[in-house]
Amino acid sequence: MSVRKRTLKDGKTFSWEFCITIQKEPRKQYRKGGFKTKAEALEKEREALTKLKAGKLFSCDKMLFKDLASIYLEHIQKQFEKSTHNHYKMIYDVHLQAFYNMQISKITPYFIQNWVDNVMDLKTPFIINACLKFCKTAFNYGIKLEILEKNPFKNIEKVKVQPKKHGHLNLGEALRVLEICKTSEPDFYPILAMAVFTGLRRGEILGLQWSDIDFNNGTAFIQRQVTKEGLKDKTKTSSSKRVIDLTSNLLQILKEHKTNQRVLSKFVFCNRYGEPLNPSNIGGRVFKRVLKKAGYSEDFMRFHDLRGTYVDISATEGIPMKYTQSQLGHSKISTTYDIYHKILPDMRKRAINTLDNAINKNSNFCEHFVNIGTNIKNNKAWKPCH
């Protein structure tokens, strides 16, 4: 740390400034000038040192948003998945240019809300909310490290997102799509069958190895996944690591696929080099082609919506939701209900018919119920409630 006299550009006037070395490797300094006297510079230096010891120096004027973002991104890179870091870095690099060189002290709730209002026509609600999430968590991280005192993003509300309606298939429609796929896209057929009959995530399907399939007991062990970043020897969440049941027809499809597989590979679904398939190709081009050939628009549903199709078919056929939850790998049954489950007309009709059939099994039930009502009314002591 030091205090020195600094001559201005005109060569005649001067001011005082102080400089504090925050860290040596990499070198980082906090410098502030413009003081009229040495005493004033010394006083401000003491205040800065006090804040530095309290961990609050960067809450001052000079820290820029890009400095905070750099600290936070470095933390994410070390502590989180590569995909998470890549997503946040993309959000920062592409969508937050307006904040780059702003001083932290000038990023106010008013400025933030004004920015949100101005980019509503330029960015999607999803992107805006992702920007707000990045900034909010970055500031919270700064507060946690005690280099910031407050978070201007704390009370900024997310932009309302109109939920997109994605289609699901009933059992008959799903079987028809599978038949079309078997003829037009035979290599994709066993993958589509796995999605329809198990509700597995795309990455879980592509991460399957033959050693995970137990043909004798009709089960599959889900323990890894394939993402855009490559193969991961772990599932999305701890509850996603599970053993699922396979139907007999699906087991037959897998046996035929194994016999016809052109490449010797430990992966159930692989490319010509025996490596896992690219998730983007499976969920994008190929699935869209199948939908189009089946008479649906390309944006009728995503590959991921086949999980919802599996839930709807299971519910319609009377399979307990708790079992469906375990197959899907959800930690809470509310997730199965809230995200995927829809009350289908077929299911509602089936539920009423099931109840009617149960009642009608006892042909004397209705007559018995009427007799009870008649006897009650004939009882002189009985009075209707008002």
C-alpha cells in the first residue's frame, strides 16, 4: 500500500492517490485518486483497508460486473458439471453485454428492470430469466464470499413464460408410429420402442450397455447417461439410478437388435465406431422425420415428450402412479403428476366404467340402498334436516 502525489495531464496541477495490493498472484490492486491533500488520501486508504479486512472492499465503486462474473464462472467450473458451466458462460458471453463494464454500485434494481423491459422484444422469456438467474446467483456468491453487501437482483421478478403445449400419443397412436418407424427408420426403431415402453430419458437410453440388460429377469440397470458433453458415469439425479422393468415385446425387440447390430460394441445403441450416438441427432432430425411420416407436424412433440406419453399410457391402462414414478426415476411422485400426467378423456371414461362395473357386480346393491332409504323415511322418529 502507498500514497503518492500524481501530476495531471496539464503538467501543472496534481492530486493524491492511494494504492492497495489485494493479492500478489495474480496481481490485483485497488487504486483510487483525485484527493486534494495527502491527509485526505491517507484517510480514504484507512477506510479501504478497514473494508478489505472486513471482506467488503469490492462493495465499493470500482469493482466491475465482469470481475464478479469471472469469479463466479471460475467457481462453477470447479464445482459443477461441464454442461452447467457452458450454459452459464453462454448466457454471460452472448446476452449480458450491457452489464460487462458496469460498476457494481451502478447496477440498481431500476437499471435491471429497465434492461428487462427493453429486451423483451429481442430475447425470449427463457433467455431473460436465465440471465436474471445467472446474475442473481453471481451476486449471492459475492455476498457469500463477503465481497458484496447486497443483491440488486433479489426482488426482480421473472418474466412470465407461456407454457408450450407439446403433444402426447395414446397407446394406439404410439403403436402406429412405431410400425411406421420400423419400416422407414429401422435403426431408430429399437430406440423409439425403449422410449415408448419405458419412459427413459434420451441420455439414459443412449448410455445403456448390454451388461445393463438382464434378459432373464426382464430388467435394465440405469446407471449412466450420454449428454452433449459426452458419456457420464452417473445419472441426472441420485434417484435416477435405478432398475426398471422391460416388457416381453421390448425384450424381443432388443434381442433382435443385438443379433442384427452391425458393430461389435458394449453399447446397446452406437454409431459405426461403436461409440454412443449423438443425443442431438436422435432427438432432432430422426425423430422429426418419423413424426412427419406418421402424419404429424415436426413440432408436434419432442423426443422428451415420450416420457409423458409413457405416463399417460400407464395411467390410462390403470398402472399405479407410484410404479410409474419408480420407472421414470422421479424422487417425488408430485413430479410425475405435475409435469407429465394429464387427465385424458379415455382415462376418465375408463375410471367411471371401472367404478360402475364394480358396483354392478352386486346386482342387489341398488335395491338394497333404496330399501334402506325407504325404511328410514317410514320410521316415525325420522325427521328431515332443514
